[in-house]
Amino acid sequence: MRMDFSIAIVGMSCRFAACPTPAAFWSAVMSRRCCLTPLGPDAEIPLGQRNVFERPYPVRMGQLGNLFSCVPAMQNFPRQVNAGENQDLYFASQLAFDALADAGMRHRSLDPVRGSVRIGYAPPFNASTVNWLQHTAFMDQTLDIIRRFFPHAPEESLDAVRMKLVESLPAPNASSFLLGTGYRFASWIARECSFSGVATTMDAGMLTGATAIMDAIGDLLSDRADVAIAGALTPPIPRAYLEGLSGEVPFSTRSELHPFAQEQDGTIPGEGGAFFVLKRRATALKDHDRIYALIRSVAIGHNPDDNPSAMLAEATDGSGIPVKSIGLVEADGSGIAVAERREIEAVQRLWGEHKPGGPLVALGSVKGNIGHTLRASMAAGILKAALALHRRVLPPQIAPERPHEALSNLSSSAYLLDEARPWITGDSSNPRRAAVLGANFDATAPVGSAAKGGRAAAVILEEEPEDRL
């Protein structure tokens, strides 16, 4: 599916490893800082051990740490956080409110706002959902195990054990159950922002950020809304989630992730989220908003086995944007060797062999800084590309010692930046443009994800002209 338009990004927020704001995020990118940290002593993951699939755990991750903490009282929540509630909601709300503040808007308007909220989120194993399982299925399972070991135990003794177990658990309540499911996230944020339009929570895997933005753009183009909040988040990743994920993708055994290195052994997970405030460009100009970048096109669909560039080609061809006018590709760059080879092939197919004086395209991935943030990964890529366009800088990549051989020869039109460069181009007829790519893990090809054709997305961003009136 392709959409062609000109939508303005007028506000942004983020929280990733060691990056509490877009400014801190940009600083990490520009300084080529790796924000991955060792798993601390309080981590659930047993260091040095292998998981149920007999594969190693990652030795480092892009961890949020204290950046996941939010103050419910600042977000108008009526109660204190307890172990049976879902703090992911507080985190999402904080991102939404920070993005609105960045756009110069209040999140508690006295008058209704024609706005929509589109959030990408998949409830993990969190305190709220686990609490309800502990009171039901886990409780029954525990008592069944006790009965097997003590078949002659009187029922009143088992009742006493049950009561002791219940006393040791956080008390459940209806609010924590509903918040634990995740569907109320967007509704709560819309209410707090006085938004009168659509509010949804959705999950599209690693393409979630692009899909949330596509849905928000649809709200704006159909005139259902004048402003839209769109974003995606990956909250702190528990061991149970890592166990399942490791059955599909390999984790790197290295302490750093170097996208597009010649030797790759897997990805490194990360946590965090990024939110955007979007308006139609005409509305943003009328409101005298700061415009970080324009979203020109979004394509989401299937890359066939024989054409890994299908989605990028669809995003450019359908909107009339020459592919060679794109100066930066913020790639998936997951650290999974087969996926990165396929991505390089996609770019080189469209740009062709480099000729003297011909256009070049910079290739990079923010995953080297903050890890693979899963459902928030495309949101992170869009954030990086929008900041690059706004600041008119080609941002550096955390350079590998040996870049992939397909990028290191003189015939390649794609190259890795080892230093930041001024983005020297851009006028009304030749604006600066960036593409953000993403690919879903392929459950039908475990530990070779994205090696074959699969779901992919491409988002084309363009600078707001410097000479606008």
C-alpha cells in the first residue's frame, strides 16, 4: 500500500538508551556514541547461560534504565504506581505529552481539539498482565503441583497455602487489568489531550512506527483530524520476551553492534520509543509551526524474493520522487548478515553502479547507537532522518573496522559515513531527501529473518524549504 502526500512533522519526542530527548539522541548520533550497556546485576537474564533454544543471550542491550520512570501525578493519573499496574501507559503518555510540548501545544486544552492518536505497542509480559496470571492460571498450576507431591494433604491445608500465596501478591483491580491489555493507551492519551478524533493502539511488528504514521496521515488527509500524534514504543524487555524472540533471530555475542560490517553474528535488542506530532503542511504554515521535515510518501507491503527493493521503489515511483534525489538512507541495519546483504542489494539495484560525477547515497542505521528497538525501530529511524534534514547534516555511522565488501568498492553508489558532513545540496528544485527502511522478522525462516521476501516499509522524508515565507 502506498500513500503520497506532504505532511509536516511539527513536534517530536523520544526516550532511548541514554537519550531522554531528541537533542540527546542527536548528540549520541553525531558523536558516534554506543549507548549499549551490560546487563546489570538486577537483570532477569542469567549471565553466561544459554536459553531454551540453546543460544546465547545478548551481553549488552540498549536499556532505558531510569528513563523508563515517569511521575503519574504529572500525567493526571488518579493513583500511585503499584506492582499490579502497567507503567508502559505512563511511559507512552509522557512521550505523547513531550511531543505536544515540543510542537508548542498544551496537552490539557480547555477546548476540544480535532486530533487523532495512533500508537504502536504490543503488550509484553508486564507487571499487570503477570499479576492476573498469578492470581489465576499460575495459582492453579502451583496448587496442582503441591497436590502431586502431597496427595494426602487435607484440602483445608491447601486453602491455607492459597491464602498465603494471595497475600504475597499485589492486589488486582479492574483498572490494572484493562490498562494491562494496552488498548486503553491511545484512548487515555486522547482524553488527556482533549482530542476528539480516532484513538487506536496497534501492532505491525518491526513496521509499527511506519504503520502508526501512515494511519495518522490518513486521518489528516481525510480531514478527520487537524493534528495527529503518532508513535511507537518498546518498553523494558523481560527475559520471557527475549526467550521467544531468540527463536526467530540471532543475538550478537559482541558488545557493540556495527551495521553493515563485513562480519555479523546477530542483532542487539534495545528499548525506548519516539512520538511525532503531525499536521498538514498548509495547516502548519498557517499556524507558524517549526517544521522538522515533510513526510512525502509511505509504502508498506511485501518485498518479493526476487526484488528486495520493491517497497522503496513503490514509495519513490508512485510519488514522482526520483530515487537518486535521496541523499540519505536510514536503513534497517539490524546486524543480521543475510538481512543486511539483502538491504544493500535493494539500494544498489535502484542506484545502479556508480559513475564518475554520479549521485551517491549515504547509508546508515541508528541501531549501532541504541540497539534494535523492535517495534520502535522505524520510529527511531524517522526521528534520526527528520533531525538530519532539519539540521541539514549527513549524520555519521558508528563505523565498523571492515565495512561490508559490497560497500567498500569504488563501483558502489552507497557508502557508509565515518564522519558527519554538511548536506550540501537542496533548493526548491532539488530538496534534500531521506528514506527510512524497515523489515519485519520472518517467522517462517528462523534465524535468517528477512533473508527471503517479507513485509517491509519505506518512508520518504523531505526538507522544509529554507526560503519559505
